[in-house]
Amino acid sequence: MQKMPRRDTNPEVQLRRALHQRGLRFRIHGTELPGRPDIVFPRARIAVFVDGCFWHYCPDHGTLPKNNRDWWAAKLEANVVRDRAKDDALRAPGWLPVHVWEHDEPSDAADTLRSIWEERRNRIR
Ligand SMILES: [Zn+2]
């Protein structure tokens, strides 16, 4: 039987923990927003996506499976196009989409998000 992935190694969980450590409060799974962002800062209007390197075709780790290569290329390309469309749909009503790669160091990503949050918190009232 295949072992279940360890929950605490999940990049999204690690990022949430790093954000909590920095005193940030947020909601998870913004199901009412385009693209269902993983982490949402409602007042600052920041929508965070933790993108998997394979499914979102990371420039560093994105790979194409050897079987059905053309099919995968079309599918992953469509994912990238859809990501951009969701970002546009978020920007229109004033949200800021932020994408974090699953390969990003959670503490670095959390530092970046805190800076963005501090800036937007003061701008949007
Ligand atoms: Zn990557």
C-alpha cells in the first residue's frame, strides 16, 4: 500500500504555518473567488495560490511525461493559460493574485507576502 503523503511536508501547510508565525491572519480556500485561491487576505485583497511545479509547468521543474507527450503539452499549456485568466478575473475587482511555487522556501514566501500585506493594508481602507 502506498503511504499517504506526510501532511506537514505539504507546501501549502508549511506556508500557512510560516504566515501564522509572522502574526498574519488569513482565510483558506477562497471558494467564492475566481480560481479558488489557497490563502486569502480579505481586507488587503490578496489571493495566494500555491502552485505545484508539475501542474503549473514551473520553469525550473516543469517536465513533460514521456508517454502522450503532445497531450500533456496541450494540457499543461491550457493550465497556464487558465491561471492567467483567473488572475485577470481577480484583478478586475481589485484583488492581487500572488503565486507561490511549491518549491519556494516557505519562510521566504511568507516574508514576501508579509511585505505585500503591509503595503496593501495601508493602501486599502
Ligand atoms: Zn519548481
